[in-house]
Amino acid sequence: MKKYLSYIKKFTKSVDSYWILTFLLVILKSNLFLAMVRTPNSSSIDIFSMYFGVPVISTHLSFAVIFISIALLFKGRARLYAATGLNLLLSIMLVLNLWYYRAYKGFYSIRHIIHPELFNPLNRSIVNFHIIDILYFLDVLLLIIYIYRHKDIYKDVKRNVVCFLAFVIVGCGVIYNDHQRVDKLNKGRPGQMVFVNSWAPFQTMSNLTPIGFWSYDTYRTLKECSDYKLSSGEKEKINNWLNWKIENIKDNNYFGMFKGKNIIALQIESLENFVINAKVNDEEITPNMNKLLKNSLYFNNIHEQNGGGTSSDADFMFNTGMFPISSGSVVFRYPSRNLETLPKLLQEKGYKTYSAKAENAGNWNWVEMHKGTYKFQEVWDISNFKADDLIGTSISDASGFRQIGEKIKDIKEPFYINYATLSSHGPFEIPEDKKLLKLPETLDKSILGAYFQSIRYVDEQIGSFIEKLNNQGILDNTVVVIYGDHGGVHKFYGDELKAVDFPGDWWKHNDEKIPYIVFNSKLSGNKIDTIGGTADLFSTTAYLMGIEEEKFINKTYGRNLLKTNRNFTVMNNGRLIGDINEKDKLYLENSRDVSNLIITSDYFNKNSH
């Protein structure tokens, strides 16, 4: 026992008091940062908003230990300078990230160095000083004064490589064990995550602490997000597939049908196709969209092809015509890619392009993607909207559509606006005073009834928006494209649907279809039954707008549904749907892999010839 006690005493001696103090300050400042970022303007402290759930404490402590253990590699007073320098470095990094978060609700990343065009994409002021920021530097100032006044201390402190290695090895071991236990085996507390990239940057930050977040972000950017190097065989595979995709069919009357007209694309949250023209208790679920069909091209066989990026994947497919990547989400892994996009093509035709979403810029990294890859000229995030009416924590669709309508007054024609709605997001909690359907109580309280109410609500806002465009005198010269971003009640609430007791079976089947409606007040309505997927919306829309196919046909995955002899699509899980011959089947089975190779290698930028 004495022998072990002597080891403990030696270990305690080697870990000096100043090192321990700095370690504690690192923990304190990291938590201060987490307690500040989600407060109004990130300028106050709220310990109750620090975490989404119970954090993995051992992971948090381990990252701090590994970081401050670097000071143990120095001897004498250099140990003091190193520990203080690490403390100061952390303070600077925390304040810089706090400033960036105030501007974008996101954080600095190594990707901003690799892709400088993604840094400060909206050209905002990122020096957002608040008096509370001084807290991060007060201790450093006091410690510097203390070190200066006590020039005789720490002269005899020895370098401790053994202790440094022990802290690093044990710390890494603890983090790895936590990752396996929580992320892989699901043995953590409900909602706990370690190395899982969340749609909201702050959640990943709070899971890992700032030091862990920066480490994980650097790893992901350098390893997972680096450009894939194509082999000669893979290049040939891509070229053969792109050649197969071309059908060599003559143009028809749909080409340029809306040439020169404004285009407003509405990406509707969780909108499934089965509600279009459907009734519940003799009430139309989507009366306004149903009216629009009289003057629309209505594609009723569009299958969602979203992957891990959910709504962001729909956004990606509509604006690029490419299929989502096989692992992770494009918006996080490759926010700057050289792809042909609808905004770029329309800009060549003299359009001004706008992207709008009443959401934080950092959520799903959408602003960087819209500027870096899609190349929208202007982007409106939550800071461009007034929070005058909320549903949940987001601006209501009524408010969002009203404000978009006001903004349109000051826009020069022709323009392209892409706007994504939010109010019909699951779990479909529309306030009682905003419910428009009169449903039986049992249905209204079910997940199906909640879904019907949310879709009916957003349908009403679409109707009001169309009316506003008409009153402003621009409706006749405008094309309104409406499409669902992905499935809603069937996609995410299948188990709850099984418990719903409601007559009929029209609502039970999950056909994984979303509506694609192209409306213009002067158009004679037509329903198009061609089978397709979300990735086909890009080419089809571009064709209608008069963009020559040679500009994009060899730079997209999707096909033009208005000029095709093929009647099939492939789902994100590889399932094939439609009429497929053996030759096409081989290419179709390879299609997801081809699109993945194009995106991950940045093919059109580096390998096209």
C-alpha cells in the first residue's frame, strides 16, 4: 500500500497547481461559451440552454485534459507561459466563434480556409463585440500580472513527457469508449451523442465542447469531406452513364413555355402527394392547391429520393439535378462544388436570383450551400424576417409568405425566388386557433389529424400568397413551382399511423410520392403521369424556362420529364420503380454510384474533358 501511495504522491506532485487551475479555467470558459451562444444576441448567460440533454461528462473532461496537457511538455517558467498561452488561445477562439455565431448561428471551420468563398457568405460584420466578452480575458490578465510579479516560481519544474502521454492516451481512450458506448451501441442516456454531426451546429458543439467540436470538424473536413480521387475506370463509368442518359429526342412545345417569366419555387415542408385532391369529412385538405391544378402542369408520380440530408437534399436536387451522396449530407460534406445549378443558368438569362428561408443561417449549413454551390445572388435568412407570428419556435408560414410578398415589390423582373416553408414540420403542432379543418375529436388528436391540419394550414397560406401576387399585378408573368421536400406523416410516423382509427385505406399506403406542380395563371391544366424522382425537377423546370438542354444535360443526374421515353426512377435505397428493360436496368442500378462519384470527386471541376 505504501508503494502505491508513493506513486500517487509523485503523480500529484508532477501535476502542479497552476496546471490544475488552467484546466479548471478551460472547463469554466467552455461552459460559459455554451451558456451564452443560445441567448438573445449571444450576449447573456443561461445555464439552462447549454445542452439539449445530459452531456457525456467524461468526453467533455477528456478533451480539456488533452488540450491543457500540452503545457506539460515545457519545463521551468515556460510551463507557466505555455499554460497561459493555451488559456489565451482558447479565449480568443471562443470569442471569435461567438462573434461568428452572432452573425450566422454557425461557427468557424477549417473549411473556411479550404474554401474561402464560404467564409462570411453574406458579407456581414463579424466583429460583434459585447461587454460580456471581456469575461473570457479577465483571468488571463490577472494570471499574467501574477506571473510577472512572482518571477522566482516554477524555475525548477521539469518537463513531464510521461504525464503528457498518459493524459493523451487515457483521454483518447475515454473519448473512444464513450463514442462506442453512446454512438455505436446506443447505451447512453436518451438523446446523448458524441461524434454525430447535428443539423444545428450548436448541438454538435454542446455534445463535444468547443475543443471537441473543432477537433471533430477538422477531422471530418480533412478526411470525410476531402475530394475523392477517381480511377480511370471510374471516369469511364461516369462518361458512359452520362452518354446513356441522353435520349436524343427533339424539342417539343414545352420548351421555353415560360421563357422570361419570373419563377417562384416553393419547397413545402412534409408535403406528400396523397393529400392533393383528397377530402376528409367532405372537406378538401388542399383546396387552394387543388384550384391551382386547373392552370398547372401536375406531375403526380414523383418519388422522393432524399438521403441523410432530408429537406436539404430536396433543396439540393431541385437546384442541381444531382442525386444525394450515399453517406452523410451534401450540405455538410461538400458545400462548395462546381455543379450546374438553376440559379446560375437563370442568371445567364438575365435573372436576379434569391433564396429565402426564415431559419438560422447555420442550420443544415444552408446559407453556405446556397452561396457556395447554388450561387444564389442574394440569400435571406432569419435575420431578414420579423418574428411577428410564431408556430413553435419558427416564424409561421403566414408571416413568412406575407413578408416574401412584401419583398417582391422591390425586386426587378425577371427574378427567381426559392422559398422553403417550415410550419408543417413534424410533429405537426398547429395552434388551435389556426386549425381550419373540422375533424372528429379522435382524428384531430391523432398524428394523421395533426398532419391534415398542418397541410391545410400551409395550403391556406399558399392561396393567400397567390392572391397577393395577383393583387401586385405580377401573377400572370410568374411561374409558381410547388413541390414537397419529402414525406411527412408516412415517412416519420409510420408506427403512430398504425394506431389511427379512421375509415378507408386511401391514407394508409406510403407510396413515397411528393407533388410537383408548375402553375401559371394563363396555362391550361394538364396531369402528367410520367414516373420520376426529385432529382428530375431541375431539368424539367429548366426546360420549361427556356434553358437549352446542352447547357445542363451532361452535368446533371436527373432527366427532363417532359421529353423522355423512359418511365422509371430509383429510390435512395436502390429500389427501382417503373417500366425498366434490361439495358436501362444496368445503368439505373449504377446511377446512384455515378452521382456519388461526381459529387465527391468534384468531377465537373477537375475531371471533365
